[in-house]
Amino acid sequence: MPQLQRITIASSQFHNQHITLTTEQQHYLYRVLRLQSGDRFIAMDGMGKWWLAQLADTEAQILQSITVKTELPIAVTLIIALPKGSGFDEIVRYCTELGVTCFVPVLSDRTLLNPSPQKLERWQRIVKEAAEQSERTTVPTILEPVSFCSSLSLVAKQKYICEARGDYPHLLSCLENKEDWESNFNEEKTIVIATGPEGGWTETEIEDAIKAGFQPVSLGRRILRAVTAPIVALSLVAAAHEI
Ligand code: SAH
């Protein structure tokens, strides 16, 4: 299939075999992309499905569904202590490209920033664009920022907290134990990984995480920036599970 433009469509816009396009989408398709009635594009619902669609004035007709396999074989939730400035913009863009499922922005003891409500909307826009760009079928979710403490109650099969100092096993060596996954078909296949802010986690936060079932892990011998750490962690998960 030729390279077609991908657009995320809300489920309320689907009616039988038709899609009602919003004014914004019409503007994007006709004015920005310069498509015309009769031209084709890919409609994604952001929840795992793609369709080939054909423009017809203010609507689009669904021609066929398309099967794509671009998602990771497991779900990855990233708990990320909000970094300074626009650091989280970078994290959401790159981690969406790498296949993250869910972002949990958290306010930790050493977090400097309390994000404005407009930030969440901005991150959601970045995630949608990055998912379309990377040909993903699922648009990752971003939860409202919560305290680090409440994020610890997340339920998952494997939970890791990345700690820059200390003698902890490497995340990759923990992930390599894949038989564990294969023998549990019915269990939800989710990995949770937490990364800290510029100032790192406090000792109490690490202790609380361990009590909640998190394994502290290393990402190597160098100290990574708060923005780099989740990207590295996710790359390791993708490498370990996609081979
Ligand atoms: N200022 C802190 C480092 C913070 S780095 C210090 O000097 O100790 C920001 C976050 O990235 C850390 O909290 C950790 O979650 C993650 N991180 C950075 N480098 C890491 C490494 N080598 N191994 C594991 N996690 C790391």
C-alpha cells in the first residue's frame, strides 16, 4: 500500500461505513495535505484499528479494514517524575515512538514543577501526532498527574524503579527472564517502570516502592538525564520483547 496519511478519528465520528469529519480534520485533509474528494487516507481509532478511507466532501467512506502489527507484545506503563521545563514533551514524543502504552506523570518529593491543566492537553496532542507518525495502532494514554505514592498501587506482573546509584541489577538482565511471561497466558502482560526527576528519588521513595513490589534496577553505569532515562528503559523493553 502506498504511504497514506494517518488520522486519528474519535469513535463518535464513525457511522456504519462512514466517517463524519470535523471542520479541523477537513481543513487538515483538504487545505494542509491538499487532498481532494476521492483521495484515500488511513483512519485510526487509536485503540488498535486502522481502516482505508476515501474522502467524499465533508465525510469519508470506509473501504476496508487494515491489519497492522506495530504494537509491542506487552503493555508498558511508565511512571515518570515530571522533569523541569518542557522535558516531559520530549519524553512523551520519544516514548510514544518506542511503543509505550500508558504514561503516569507523578509529583515526587524532588519534583519542582506542578503542571498546568493546559499541559495535559498539549501532551495528548503530542502523543497523538507521534502515534500517527510512527504508524502505531494504539494511541498511548496519559493519566492526570498524581503523587508518586498513589502511583505505587498500580498492579502489574513486573514493576521496576530505575535508580541511578547503588548496586542494583541491570533492567535488561531482569527482562531477559521471558519464560515467566510465556507460561502465563491469561495474565495481563504489563510492565511498569518508574524513573525519577533531576534530583533523583529520595531514600524513602525507593523504600516505599520496594514495599509495593517494585524491583530497583540500573540502566547502566552512567547517570542519565531525567528525560533520557525513560527512553532508555523503554528501548530495553522493546529490544528484549521484540526479538
Ligand atoms: N541527580 C541524581 C540522578 C537523577 S537522574 C543523582 O545524582 O543521583 C534522573 C532519574 O533517571 C533517576 O531518578 C533514575 O530514575 C533515572 N536514572 C538515571 N540514570 C540512571 C541509571 N544509570 N540507572 C538507573 N536509573 C537511572
